[in-house]
Amino acid sequence: MRIEVAWAKVPKGGFGESGDSIELVERPLGGITLILADGQGSGPAARRISRMVAMKAVSLVADGSRDGAVARAVQDMLYTAREGRVTATLALLSADLDTRTVVISRNTPMPVVVCQEGQVFRVDGASDIIGTYRRTRPAVSELPLVPGTVLLTYSDGVANAGRRYGKSLAWDEWDKRLAEVLPEDLGQFVDQVLQEVLDLDQGRPADDVSLMAMGVKQDDGTAIRRLRASIP
């Protein structure tokens, strides 16, 4: 297997710093985990919360904790550190080469859009945000790790794009495109979704906007690893 990842983010209009954090960490038994944390509010205060949440998750994954346990421990950390007064959302997308599964762990109202074997569906449903209640648990789903699998999730800035202008993202159209996208083209796909979000908000997002995607394809037989980034 070869895993492809892509993400893009932009802060809320008028803020120089996004309150969302995205991290990538290698799993000690093989594979990778993508982490998206969205801190309460916007700007530097939200950024501090999301960074605390994301980096705790990175540390736990790197130590070998399973994703469900990671989400529970991060929730307990945030609840204890801020005494239940601060919230965040957390999503983990993992390609676990040890169990040969894709693991989706959610403490967020945002869904994970999945394309597998030509079918597009959503992993959503009940999933509480973290930080408020002591016994909050994640919603965890597992899928087989098969070539052609693509996963996409995002922050609420994407879901709410265009709302103040009476518009919304054309998800039916994007689902059709997702069904055709190749894992190696995920970067272009994420950029296209981000551009529509910006267009809907007339270039000034009403909230922090983040998208992250993961794709699985057949290995090409090389040991080369690549990471590309463009950061202002």
C-alpha cells in the first residue's frame, strides 16, 4: 500500500491565525494518522486550544495507543486542564498497516466522506465534542484498508460556507468528483473544494476553514517518501 494525504486551511476573515490544527504522525506499527482539531472560537486563543489537543493526540499515537483510547485521553486532558469550560472538536483518520484497516475516530459533528470501491458514503451520526463532560467518548469506525479508498473530513467553516449569503457547498457534485479522484490527485481536489468555500464566502470566510484527506493506492515498489507544503 501507498498512502497519500492532502490538507488545506485558511483562517477566518479578519484573523491572521487559524483556530484549527492539522497534524500528521506515523504509527509505530506501520501506517499514518491524520489529526484535525478545532478549538473553541477563533484566533490565537482557539489556536492554543487546538494545538494542545492535536499535540496530545500526536504524542499518544506515536506511543502506540489505539485511536479510540487516544480520543478518550485527549478529552480527559482538555476537561481537566480547562475544568470543563473550553470545548474542541477532534477527528482522526488512520491507515493502520498492522490491522489492515482504516480507522475513523470522531468527536465532531462533521462527517467523514468516504469513497470505497466506487461508492461514496458518509460516516456521521452521534459524536460529542470534547472538553465539557467527563465521560465523553469518540465515535469509532473501521473499514478495510483497500486500494482506491479516499477519505475527506473538514471543520465547520466548510459546512457553513456561504450561509450568510443563502448558499451552501454543492455536495452532490463534489461526491461525484470524489468518486472519480485518484489518491495521487487529492491535493488538487482539496484545493478545488477550498476555492469553492472561499467563493461562497466571497473571499472572507465566516469561520476557520480546514480540510484534510487521505487516499490509499497500490504501492509502486519504491521506498521514496514525499511531503509538500505551502505555508504563508
